[in-house]
Amino acid sequence: MSLIVHKYGGTSMGSVERIRNVAERVAKWHRAGHQVVVVPSAMSGETNRLLGLAHEISEAPSRRELDMIASTGEQVSVGLLAIALQSVGIDAVSFTGWQVPVRTDDAYGKARIESIDDSRIRAELTAGRVVIVTGFQGVDPNGNITTLGRGGSDTSAVAVAAAMGAAECLIFTDVDGVYTTDPRVVPDARRLARITFEEMLEMASLGSKVLQIRSVEFAGKYQVRTRVLSSLTPPDIPVEEEAASGTLITFEEDENMEKAVISGIAFSRDAAKITVMHVPDRPGIAFQILGPIAAANIDVDVIIQNQSVGGMTDFSFTVPHSEYKRTLEIMEREVRGPLGTGEIVGDPDICKVSAVGIGMRSHAGVASEMFRTLYEEGINIQMISTSEIKISVVIADKYMELAVRALHKAFGLEQEIV
Ligand code: ASP
Ligand code: MG
């Protein structure tokens, strides 16, 4: 008997019918003798609907009240799931974040979990019940309801698993695991049986939407064995079969692991490029250009500074697409005049494509293989950034799918590696 946490996403909880399916799946694990804590999301579309109502009333609704409203989607889910379990003869009880409590800081809309009191959950499990805890929400030090940011139920589930020392956290979702790349772009993308936590972290931060990035950070920090698997299989498939399905996030380089150098190709269209031309090249310039951006809470991603010619250089960086206009405004106002730079030019039609793999650490030549592949497709690389286990390039948006397909092929990701 083990303690297992199940997380179900919005699609899996999307209708009464689907909630019945979830109940059947959970009941199966419970009957197999496991203690089960379930963390569901709101029914799909519900969080958007709730936030939309608030924005209909006000253009700038209070963040506290937004969390008050958004958190109710999950409250409905847990209640419905408890009823669905009870109606198939399983004793189940639901709790909201504040009832547990799941303690967070007070950053409404993006709160961080600080601690989880597991005593109430544990007592209910010991009494033989399935315990259902709301995803996405917690309570701040002053007793206000907070939410964890969009997609935050993943983080709730992993955090509950960490707090309870669960044997495994199963993230049930509408895809059957983590793929070498998005199968909508590359139809012969392959599901990975395993991926290391570090690779998963890169994939999540580079645009793969399978897991919320904070949940991966949590899994890494507390070494929570986490598996991504399908909630669309028949709910009565055998527990042993289900337990071995999907993609397991592992913590060490396993000898038996697939020996690929690259595990996946990630991509993101959420980027825009800004170039400050003709910048006097002197100490402090990077700080003076990027300081105002940081002060405005805008995340800067890839940065390059050219070789200076006659004491002048060009300085480029990328920001999220949604911050493009604001960044240009800040540059015009706080950089161009004050620093005496040349023109500020921007390009919102760019994307970032990345190759990720811990195998890179022990293999030279991955970068040149990547650059050669893009060259052969006639794709111009505008910026490059690397870490120990990833290489990212910034290219024109219109080449994104071509680049992803070519790289997926070049690194042999569609083949089964033995
Ligand atoms: N319901 C929340 C959202 O839509 C949290 C989640 O689904 O993970 O973002
Ligand atoms: Mg999600």
C-alpha cells in the first residue's frame, strides 16, 4: 500500500461524465489498497469564465477579489468529485486550500506555497477516505484566499505529494506523456518513457505546456517522483499497467535510459526582439539598458551584445510578446535620450527554438549539428543562447515549424533508440 497523489486537469474534469470517469479511476486505485489524495483543476474553461465576469465589471479589478472568484472553480470541482466517489461507494471528503491549510505568501494571482499542514489530510486517509484537495489555491498569512498562477494545480499536486512524502504524484492529463516535441508540429514525435527533472525544467521554461514550471521546480527541490499520464484511457485499465504508463520524471541519469544526446525540441512564439543601436560601449551599459526593464517587472530572456566598432555597439534582447510595446516605450523614454544611443528597433515576429538534453554534457558537436541543420534549411539565426543542457536559437517566426521538424529529424528523435 502506498500513498499516491493524483492530479486531474481541467479537460479531465470537463463534464459530469468526465468527473464520473475520474471517480472510477480514483476508486480503482483506492480499491487496490492505496491511500489516494486527489488534486483536481477547475472544469475546463471555468477559470477563464470566472475571471471574465470580473473583467466585465471592472477594467482593473482588485487582485484580492480576483483570487476570491477564481478559486471557486476548484471548489466546485472537489465537491463534485467527492459526490461522484460517494455515489460509487467510496468514502471521500473534499477540502479547499484554506481548510487544509495550504499556506502561501500574499502575492495574489501568483502566490507561492510556503507550507502545507498535512495533519487533516492524513487523519482522513487513516480513516479510510479518499481526500480531495483543491488545486490552484491557498491562504495567505492574513487569511486571504490566494491563487498560484494559471496552471497552478500542477504545483498544488506536487506540493501536496512533497508535504505528505507520497510515493508518487500522477499528473493525469489530456496527453499521454511528455513528447520529444509537440505532436501537432511533428506528427511522428515520440513519447518519452522517462525524462530527467533538469530536462523537464528546461522544456517547461522553453515553452512546453505539459506542466506548470513551478511544479517541476517543486518536484526537483523535494525529489517528488512525478509521472505525466493520460486521463483519456478507459478508467478501468489495470492499476499496474497504468502505473507504468506515461512519462516518469527521474532524478539521476539512469544507465538504462534511452541514450539520446537530445531528448526534445522545445519552441516558443512568446518572444519579441528589441535592438538598441549605436550604444556607447562602456562599463554599466547592460545595466543601464536592462535596469529599467527589470524595474518594470519584465522578464528578459536572450541577450546579445555585438563587438564594438569605434567604441559603439548594438545591444539586443528578447522579452515576452505581451511586453513588446511596453518595452519599446521604456527604451525610448529611459534609454535612447538619457544614454544617447541610436535608434531603437524591434521585431515582434520572432520565436525561440531549443534543443534540450543532458546527453549534451558528454557530447561535443551538438551545437554545430543544430546550426548546420538550420543553415541547410536556409534559416538565419538571429541570436543564440546556451546552457549546459540546452541550445536555443532565435529565428524568424515564419520558420518555426520548419526548424522544429528539421531539428527533430536531424537528432533522430522520431526513432526508437535501443
Ligand atoms: N484552474 C486554474 C487555471 O485554469 C488552475 C489549473 O487548471 O491548473 O489556470
Ligand atoms: Mg494544466
